Amino acid sequence: MNLPELLASALLLLSGLAVVRSRNAVHAALALIGNFLVLAGVYVGLDARFVAMTQIIVYAGAIVVLFLFVIMLLQAAQADVGVNPLPGLAPWALLGALILAGGLIAALAHFSPPAHPAPLHGGLPQALGPLLYGAGDWLYVTLLIGFLLLVATVVAVVLVEPHRPPKPAEPSREEALR
């Protein structure tokens, strides 16, 4: 690894830690923008210019603006960060993380890069489109990632929604007249 790669990996790790460890949701979103910009720089280094521009425009631009809108809408910026809304799920989350890590390690152990990868021509859409949405396995991976993002968004909204006590039943008109 050369110096730019080491610098990019260090910046990605630091900005990722800032996203996770930030106590203010707005600061975490700003750190996420920094992470996306460094990742776009990595894509430029890999000669995937189209992917880098998409990363900046779509993720660092539109998606983070949407995150900030949801943060402000749900008033999560003023929420007490660090309070666990579901304390009983911590052991299950740890078990899930260990299973996921084991699956990733097993997948990496059996991974072998293709001998002759398809030319990407700078990451242009004409080269990437058939790879992502063609008849190969990547179509299902792309759909699975979209579904995972949808589920994560719904779970985040449910967890941030404040718990309201149930309203008492209003007395009927006959009971009110008595």
C-alpha cells in the first residue's frame, strides 16, 4: 500500500468512527458526508470516475440531506443519545454481529478475483449497467441491498419515534350528563 491508500483508509476509519461515536445526530451526519467524500476519492483512485461522481451527488448530496431532514423532522437532534431503548436486545445484537462477521470471513476465505475482469472504461454507465443489472448474480445482490436499506430506515424511524402514553378513553355522552 502506498501513502495515498494509507491516508484514505485512515480517513475512512476516522470519519466512520466519528459517525458512530458522535453524540449529536447532526454532527454524525456531517461526519458521514466526510466519509462519503473520502470514499469518492478512493473511487477516483480506482479509475471509477462515474461511481465517484454518483457517490458525491447521490450520497453526499441527496441522501445526507434527506437524513438531516428526517433528523430535524423527528427532533432526534435534541434526543438523549446513549440511552438504549431496547436493553434486552444487546446480547442478540452481539450474536447477530458475530454471525455476520463469521459469514463475511467465510466468504472472504473462499473469494477469488476473476482472472480477466471485464473492462469498466472509467466506471461509465455503459460498462457498469450490464454488470449490475444483467443476468448475473449482482442483480439479486442489488435488490437485497435495497431491501436491507428499506428495513433499516423503517427500524430507525420506529426506534426514534417517542413513546406516547395511551390517551384515556373519553366518557360517553350519557356518562358526561350524569
